[in-house]
Amino acid sequence: MTRPAARALNKPLLIVGIDRRLAGLAFIFGVIVGANGSRIAGLILFFSLCMIGRRLTRHDPNLFMILNQVRKQKDLYDPMKRAWFRLLAVRQ
């Protein structure tokens, strides 16, 4: 049984082929660099981030969402929270 509504609900929102949050981030970084430095550098940064985003979303459209969830739950999986242990080699 197929449910077309479920596919439409789980489909990521893309702007020009990249995730909308990543597109917004690329735009904001481009505007900040363009306002404080040269506008050429801002445009180059914007287009390079867009190309990286397109390549990532071509591989997996939900990759940015997964990375965002991992970033939020990083404290749960932090290996540095674990106690240190020693490994002793014993000869017999």
C-alpha cells in the first residue's frame, strides 16, 4: 500500500537544489563577507557554499537535517565523557 501524502510530508524543502537552511546560511555568510570585505569574495563564498550544498543534497537530500540532529545530540554520544582505562600487557 502506498501513501503519497507521507512521501510529500517527509520530502525536504529545497531552494535551487539545496536545503533551505543551508541556502540561508550561505546567503548570510556571503552578505556578511560582502559587507565587510570585497563583494567579489562574498559572491565567491556564496557560490562555493551553494555548490557544496548541491553536491551534498545530490548524495542525500536529508544529510543536512541529519547533521543538524547529530549536532544537537552530541552531548549524548561524547566519547570524552567516558572514564579513561589502562591496558596492561602481562607476560606469562
